[in-house]
Amino acid sequence: MSQTKEGANTGALAGLRVVELGQLLAGPFCGQLLGDMGAEIIKVEPPGKGDPMRDWGQGEEKVQWEVIARNKKSVTANLRVPEGQELVRKLIGTADILIENFKPGTLERWGLGPDVLLEQYPRLIIARMSGYGQDGPYSGRAGFGGIGEAMGGWRYVVGDPDRPPARMGVSIGDTLCATYGCMGVLAALHSREKTGKGQVVDTALYEAVLQVMEGLVPEYDHNGFIRERSGSILPGIAPSNVYSCKDGPFMIGANNDAIFARLAVAMGQPELAESPKYATHLARGENQTELDNLVNAWTATKTVDEVDALMIEHSIPAGRVYRAPDMLEDPHFKAREAIIEVETETRGPLKMQNAFPKFSRTPSSVRRPAPATPGQDNAEVYGALNGWDESDFLRMAAAGVL
């Protein structure tokens, strides 16, 4: 599937305007989510090189920007000078939502703090993403997603027990914070429908991570139990692991009693489900390593295709361990249109993840590619906002505002 043609906006948030002041990951990912759902996103970049995210990603050519900046317009403004601040303040006045992920106090220093903006624009919703939140003793500290992952408890429990804390291969702290920020914006929009008033949505990187840490805190508070690194397993949840086949890894999750009984049949060892060591959830947890070794010894005699077929036959949750090439070839990914091809401005056709989640009546879409250059929509946006002609743009550019 290719992107939807620009102008065919069927998204649930069509008609809403968002001004995005953030850069790198958390703020821009929140903007991506809202834009995919139909909102108009006007991204404000610093003059010159623009958002540093333009240079992020793996491989010879950096293409991560093409995902996070899709469905966005780009304007430039120097927020460090009064003329740029006034220009953006006026732009914010046309918006429903403002996104920012600067260090707390930065907007206030620019005269764009919530106290000023909400007095002037009381319906505005301001989504603020930062390392530690807008208050508290750490609020003034610099914060990146990795720091939030560490303080939120994620980093300590990721990795093998005999090695230092590890990380995921993606910036999960930033995207979690952005996702909670997006969720907060949607709730604030509902509140505004009832009250007519906007508000501030304050999301912190470390608190976003903390939200998904399950029972980590109450387990310590009530039981004195501290979770440790456990590698590829969750302690006590068995069998649920990545196992080795003749030609590669394969994930099996058969930790439910009934499902494990079906796995035992699939393995040709139905007696395992009757053994006191494996018959119950608690027993399998106590004998997790031994059970994992049994399952792995069985998968090692078969190919991934053979194990996959048996898992499907016996209705056992399982799946191949995919990399990007596998995703592009998978028939289910294709049927669900999980990956689409977008005609970018500078890279040609580029495959990327589709807009998500799916809506039955107001489908999200990728309607326009990421802006190729900072400020490429200055004329459209500022022309409509201020009635500027070419001489005005030249004057503002010469003054270092654009």
C-alpha cells in the first residue's frame, strides 16, 4: 500500500491544528501520532539545519526523519529572539494543541509559558514532555530517554543476570513518554469539549517508564522483593522463551496450564503435562530452567517451519523472531498493511510502518512525506498568518528570525 494522497484526510483528529516546538524524539513522536490520526502538524524548527533528528538513524543515509516527520509542515523561527517568539506566539493562537519537550523553564524564558499562553488562548492544550516533569527537585536537570529508562526501573531489569544493565535497541523511554503525552492530549480534548478550557499535560520520561513496570514497586513494598535481570525470561513464567531450532530462533509462550498440555502433545511428550514438576503454573516456575532445556532440546531437532506448523496445529501462542527483511515478506503484515510505501521528497519510495491503531470509520493515514528542508512551508503558513509578501520573508530572514 502507498500513502494516501495529500488532502484525503479521513483521520479522527482532522480539523485540529498542532504546533510542535519539540525536537529529537519525545515531542516529535507525539506529533507523529497526532498527525497520523489526522491533525494538522506545524513543526517549528530552528533556522539552518533544523531539528537534529534529520541526521539520526542507522545506515549510510539517515531516514528515521522520514517516519517521525511525516504528515508535518515545517516552518522556521528563531525562538531566542523577540521577533521569533512573537511570531510563534501568534502561530500558537491558531492552534488547538502545543507540543514541546524542552528543558522546564525554557518556554517561560521565551515568554511562551503556560501562564501567558492560557491567559491569551484559554482553549489551548499544552503537552509538555521532559526528563523529570515540570516541578520537583529534579525538574531543572537535563534528561534524555535513556536516563528516564534508568530511573524508571527499566534499565536495571533488562539484560542477562551476569552482565551490567542493558537497553533495548530503540529509544523506548522517549516513545513511551510521547505516547502518554498523546493520550493526555486526547483526554484534555474531551475535557475541553465539556468545559471549553484547555490545560497543561505534563509527562516525564521517568514516570512514563515507571507506568509500565508492572508490580515492580508493590512487590518490593509488600514482599521486600527486588526484581533482577533475568535475560530472555520472566522468572516464574514458563515455558515462555526464545528457543533454538535447526535454522534459527523461535518464540513459544505456553505458560498457561491448558496451553502447556497442548505443547506437551505437540512435542510428543504428553506425560510432561501430568508430571508434578510441570503440571501447574507454580511448579513450572519452580522448574523453569529444566523445562526450558527440555523444550529447547526438542526445538533443536526441528526447523523453524516445522515448529511453527506444530504450534499452529495445536493452537499454541508462538512466533518467528523477525528482523526487517522478514516483516517485508510476511503475508500477514501485507494483508494488514502494517508496512506501507511512502514517496518521500528526497529518498524516493521508502517503506515504513503504517499509521496505527486502526479505525473502522475514521482511518488514520500518511498523507504527506516528511518535509525535506527546514522552513519549506514558511510561505504557506506565515503567508496566511501574517499576509506577508516576498519582501517580508526576505526581511525576516535577513534579521535572523527565519
